[in-house]
Amino acid sequence: MTALLTAAGAGLGLVRDQTIAHLYGAGPGTDAFLVAWTVPEVASTLLIEDAMALILVPAFSLALARRGAEEPPVRDPVHALLRTTLPSLLLVLSAGAVLLMLAAPWVVALLAPGLPDTQLAIDCTRLTATCAFSFGIAGYCSAALRAHGSFVPPAMIYVAYNIGIIATMLILSDRLGVRAAAAGVALGGVLMVLVQAPVVLRRLRERRTTETPGQPAEERPGAGRPLVVLGLLAPVIVFALTRQSQVLIERFLAAPLPAGAISHLNYAQKVAQMPMVLSLMLCTVTFPVVARAMAAGETDRARRRVERDLALAGVIVLVGAATVIACAPQIIEILFQRGAFDQADTAATAAVMRVYALGLLGHTLVGALVRCYFSAARPLWFPALAMIVGLALTTAGGALLVGRWGVLGIAAGNALGITIAAVLLLHGVARHSVPVRLRHMTGGLVKLSAAAAAATGAGWLCGALIPAPVPAVAVACLVVAAVFLVIAHALQAPEIDSLVRSVTRRFINVR
């Protein structure tokens, strides 16, 4: 169910981008909206996907472990955690949303100096600023549910979010123009909360126990320890902000380029990230498992889980990246080439997507490995430092290459920076977190990458030989998957044997 809902949310994200491309094309209006779109992108990373989850899933997992260990339960650590964190979070999120609305002109000037239509970007930013509150509540609910082993409602949030944006654009586009998309972001954030809140309330009501009267406040989780809490929060927040700053740097560098450059980057990233989203779904589901294993001192169990997750995530994202690189023009033509999005936009977006896809394995490894570093609920600065190095390389590479290659240079800088960050995190995970077998994992990823390179060439050839885009993509997908599996199996890449056996067994059962 989690896989299906994750795929549905990603698919609706493509429909959302198709709707934006059809209604507004790739010009000054969409560039202005995409500057405002930076706010929900940062909020999603900080409040849903990375920081909030990396802090609260281990915290809730520890609270659940303590509750299960108390016989009889004197107090409920989960409710104590809620009472000590939720009120403060609501206050901070409300203040953040209001400040973003008031500071919208300065935010736009900082993110995209020289943007043609700054007033439109300011209006859209004020509408999207509401997600600083709604995304925070949605992320809090998601972390609580995942720690309790409930993954379906959190997987529904992007389905609800994208439905809200699409419906708002279709209804209000004639009246509000591209501002309708920003209003849809505000509505989508509210829907994210609504699909989870009833389940959260029911879970808490089912497991509620009474707390002993007169319990000192100092005994509650997090009470009276602001410096400890700050020490836990700071590394995660710095990591999340540094990771998301890659998008800010890209749009800053693309703002002086001809109109449409930011839009081409955005469309390319949204499509290319689909394999990464699906691959990280596995790590999202198993993150509480790793967190509980680390909390219980079962490092060997955590190691086996992490090594398998990294291998399977690598298989998924490399097959996806090979398909994206091989069939980029056909994919963009199928998805976006209609209405205001013309053939020139297709060619420009496809070129960017091919370069951007070179860093997909790095993006996936960063997303998977950081869960290992923060699974023990203790402050670790190494991931943040690795991302700072990656961001510096992204900035330097993009700034050096944008003058010669334009938007392709920005995409190349992104791929370089995230790949170096992934290498640093992979080589540091055994020393700082889960003791994975580094040589085994590195060798396996190299074998998978070699298989993906061969599969990319085979898929590119198939796409070039078939003129119609839909059959070309369909045939190339099959060829890429088949060539990848055959070569990876010949190279004895990790998890491939079990995957081939599973597919063969299912095929035999179907027959």
C-alpha cells in the first residue's frame, strides 16, 4: 500500500507539472511561481521528509520502547513527548509562516535577483508561505504514525497535496493565472493534515494511559533540557537546510539566464527524481526498524537491514536513471509537449534532465544513509559537514560552468556536489553509525553502476530506432531492465540473484 500510494503521489506530481506546463508554459510567469515554489520545497525537506522525520521518528520509537518496558505503565512517554513538543512547535510554525509572508519581497530578491516579474513572485510567495505551518503539522503527524508502524496515512499526504493543487489550478486559473497554483499549494498543505489527523487521534486514544499525579516536570522527555534538545536539533536542521540549498543555488544561478531556464530545471528535476522517490520509499518504511534496532543495541540486525536497503535502492534508482537518460526527449514530449509548452522547451528540458540524472544515485544514497546517522537519536554533525562540502562543490561547479553551458552547467554542478556528498557519507557510516561492510557495499554499487551504463546505451539505441515516442519509451524500458538484470547478474551484484529468483518464481507461478 505504501508503494502504491507513493507511486500515486509521484504520478499526481507529474500531472500537476503537466497542468502547469499546459496552462502556463515555461516563461516569466512560471519562473515567478517557481521562485515561490522554493518555499514548499524547503518546507517539505525540513518539516516532512528530513529534519522532522529524522528527529521525531527515533524520539517516538524510544518513547514506545520505554512504554513497552514499563510494567505496569506509570506514565505514557508518548503522550509526555506530545505535551512537551507539540505546543512549542505550533507556536514556532505560526510565527515562521507570518514572517515569511511579511518578508516575501526580500525573500524573492534574495532567491532570484533580476527576475522579470518580481511582484508576481511576491504574491505567490505569500500564498505558499502558509505551508510553513501546514507542512510542519503534517510532518509531525507522519513521524508519529511511522514510529507506531502506520505507513499508509503518511503515504497519502502527497496524493492529497497534489489533488489540491491540480483542482485549484483547473478551477481558478482563468481568474488568478499562475497565482492559482500558489493558492493550490496552500490548500494542499491543509489536506496533508486532514488525511492524517483522524488516524493520529485514534492511535493516541487507543493507547492512552494515565500519568501519575504530581510527577515532576523534569522527568518528562525533553523537559528542562533545552540545551540537549538544541544539540539534537541543530545537526539535523543544518543537514536538511544545506541539502535543500542546492535548489536555491540552482535558481539563483539560473535567474539571470533567458526566461524559462528556471522552468526547464524544475521540470527536468521533477521527472528525473521519480526513480529516487520510489527507491527511498523502501528506506522510509524500514527507518523505524533501524532506529529500534540501534536503540536496542542490535547493530548486526541494523547492518543487515541497511546493506539490503542500499542495494535495493541502488537497483531501483539506477534502472530509473538509465531509462531517463536513454529516453529523455521522448519522456518530456509525452508528459509536457502540449499547450504553451513547445518543442524547444522539450529539447531544453530533456538535455537538462540527462545531465541531472547523473547525480540520481548520489541523491538516493544521501537520502538512505542519513537515516542511519540519525537513527540513534543522538547528535551527529558528520552528515551536515558532508552536505556542506557537497553544496560548496555544487555552487563552485555551477558558477564555473553556467557561463559556458548555461543551464546544463547548473545541472552538472548539482550532480557533482551530491555525488561527492554521497561518497563522504558512505565512507563515514561505518565509523559514525551502522557498521556496514564498506568494501562490500562500494563494490556492489560499482557493479550496479556498470550494469546501468550498459543498459543506458541499449535503451538509447532502441529509443533512436523507434520514431513514435510512446512505443519508444515502452520498448526502451523493457530493454533497459532486461540488460541491467543480465549484466548485474553476470557481475554478481548484491541482491540481484534474489531479485532474479523472485521474478522467475512469480513468472512460473503466473504460467
